[in-house]
Amino acid sequence: MWFISFVNSSIGRKAIMAVTGLCLISFLAIHAFGNAAIYMGSKYFQIYADTLHGFPVLVLLFGLGLLVILTAHVGFGVLLFFEKRKTQSRYRVATRVVENTFASRTMPYTGLFILLFLIIHVFGFNIAVPADVPISAVVKDYLSGFFYSLFYIVAFVALAIHLNHGFWSMLQTFGVNHPRYNCLIATLTIVVPVAFLVIFGGIPIYFMTGAGASF
């Protein structure tokens, strides 16, 4: 089948990484927009959460789709990592075509840390939450704790580092590398990760500093 041949090729794997990466970034943008309601108060965040979970079938289907996309992204990311290591061990060169930045070197590690965060996050805010407890109360309870909030902040820093290279790599795979757009691309590789870091990372800081005491 053409799909099997496509998946077995390096180009095919990179294309799948780019497409799944774009889907995950889109999810992050939607999630960030919803979570921003936290800054408006518990009433508005609870309305957002209740509205979202008012469509359980859609939430289930969306969750399953997201799980498939995440699994594909992680799986093909691991394959490309070992493929790259194997190639580098065979062909040692003195110069590098692409700058080997800190973000690119740590992609596997920041990715695994983000995966660990997602497991803890899903368990803490979905699986382990009693049905009669408002999610707004759970958010305040968890993120008012120093170590739990610190873990969240570190996770979002890892996400920003991961996105710094991942966003650039995704655009390169899509062929968006014309000299006319390179300046814009370079700016976006900083603006996009920082925007997510400020929105998501600001939430635990919001509770840790006491600014969310009336939440």
C-alpha cells in the first residue's frame, strides 16, 4: 500500500510529524483560549467547563481523536530520533547545515517531559475528580500548592522550548522557507512559544502569588 511506503519513508514520517504537530498546536490555542477564562473568575471558568462538558459524546470523540494524534506524534518522533542518531553515527561532518540549537538538541527530552505532564494533568483534572466537585474548585485547590504549581511552570517552560524548534521544523516540512518569510518565521518561533508560556504558565503563578485568592 502507498500509505505503508509513505510511513516507512523519512519524508513521510516528517510529514506526519508536521501535520500532527499542527493539530496539537491548534488544540493548544483552543485550550489556551478556554483556560484564559480563569483570569476572569471561577464563575466564568465554570461556565466554560460546564458548556464544554454539556456535549459528552463530542468531548469523547474529540478526546479519542486527540489521543490518536498525540500517539502518532510521539511514536513517529521517537522513530525519527533514532533514525537521526543512526545517520549521524554513520556520517560525521565537520559543518552543520542547520544550527544545532538547544531547543533542537533537547526535543526528545522536552517531549517526554510534556508527555509526563499530560498524564498527570489528565489524571488530576479528569479521572480523579469526583462528579460532585466543581472543576473550578479543583483547579484552585491543585494550583494553590507550591510544588504542584512549580511542576506546571516547568512543564510549560519545556513546552515553550519544544515549540521553539518544533514550530520551525513544522513550517520547514510544509515548505514555508522562502527568504521573504524567513524573518516572520524566526519571529513566530519565539512569539508562539512565549504566548503559550504566558497564558498557561501564568495560571499557576496567578494562584501561587495569591492573586487568585478570590477565584
